Amino acid sequence: MTFTKFYTKTFKAITIITLCTGCGLSYGEQITAQNSNLASINFEPPPPPPGRAPTGRLGGGGRRGCEPTALVPLTKSNNGDLLWGLTVSERPQFWFSLPRKLTTKDAVEFVLKDDQDKEIYKTTLKNTETPHGVISFAVPQKTPPLEIGKSYSWSFSLSCDFETVEDKPGTVQGGIQRIPVNTTLKNQLANAKNPVDQASIYAKNGIWFDSITTLGVNIRDKKEKDASSAWTELLRQVNLEKAASLPVTNCCNQ
């Protein structure tokens, strides 16, 4: 009987201690602690590029709620705020969130230029239908690869009701630079266990475009169930959390 009472009291004490673990934390802190292993990704912004890259948003359709959002960090520099990021890819993908569903009355255009303002890739799509969400544009294989150390500019434009409304499109534009894959980064990526680990490695090294692409592709293709948590956390860190709740979809259905 004595042993039974001792066991009962001990069990109750252990239970109370277990239940009170984290009692000193706020609700938000407890949730963060619970999810710490689900989204262990941390973007380390690289130094801003020398000079000023074309960046920002251009009016027009944006005044009518027709302005897309580029899923690119806002980099502060002595020359102003830049929508800019790094990549190690020869032909990277660019990600944008749409302000609404696209219909056959809308048109989109993506343009990529080199540092001499020479157009190296351009695609214009009309009569398309795309759900409200996040889309990407991949530079096709027929396009010359981005050169290491060279800066490029990109722009994405959305024309709403382009056949009936005479107005400039809502446009967002920024810059990108390709860097080499050093031995350390190569080894880290080779040892990554899954796409989320790969994205985390890219983010830690300040390589934005490859980090977001690794997660976005896996979410769109439903390949990696843990990618969504890392995607949300990555976008939150660069103040793009509004896009995190949107579905990742293909652009654009003809």
C-alpha cells in the first residue's frame, strides 16, 4: 500500500512537471518552440550589389489593383532599395504573386536583360486563365546561360483587360546576379537530406532565387510535405508573408 501511494504521488508530480514545461512562455513563444523543427530556415541577406540595379514598381495598372508582387527580398543600399537577389543557376526561375485570378482578358509579360540592357529572353502570354496565386517563369534551355559575376535585370508586367482598357500595365522589376558554387556549398548541398535542407543551405548562404525555387517547385508538384512550413517562414523573413497563404500554381493555361 505504501509503495502504491508513493508511485501515485510520483506519477502526479511528473505529470505536473511535464504539463508545465514552457508555462513561463507566452502562447506565441510556445507555438514558435513547437514549430521550430518544422521550418528551420534562415535567410542571410548578401551585401548589396555595387551600382543601382533597375528595381521597383511602375504605376499604370497598379492603380487598378493590377500590380503583381515579386517574391524577391528588398535590399537596402546606398543607391536606394533594390529588389535583388543571388542565384547559382544557369537558368533560374522567377516567382511572383498575382493580385487576382487571370482571365482571357488579361495578358502577362516577362523580360530578362543583361547588364548592357540587351534582351536575352522575353515571353508574352495572352488569352490565359490562371488562378489567383503564386506563379513562376523559368528561363528556357534555348536561352544562353547567365554568366557568373554578371548582373541582369528582369521585369514582370500584368495588363488587365488589355483589349478594352487603355492603361499602362502593372509592372515590377529588379535584378539578379549569378555566383559560382564553391567547394563548401557543393559539399553542403550533396549532404542535404531533402529539398527543405537544400533550401535552408541556399538561404543561409544568401542565395535567394535557388532557395525559393527549391521550395516552390516541391509545393507546386506536391513532392515534399514539409516544404510549405519552410516556404511560409522564408517569405515571412523578407516581409512577403501575404503571399505565403496563396496556392503555388502553373502559369499559364492557354
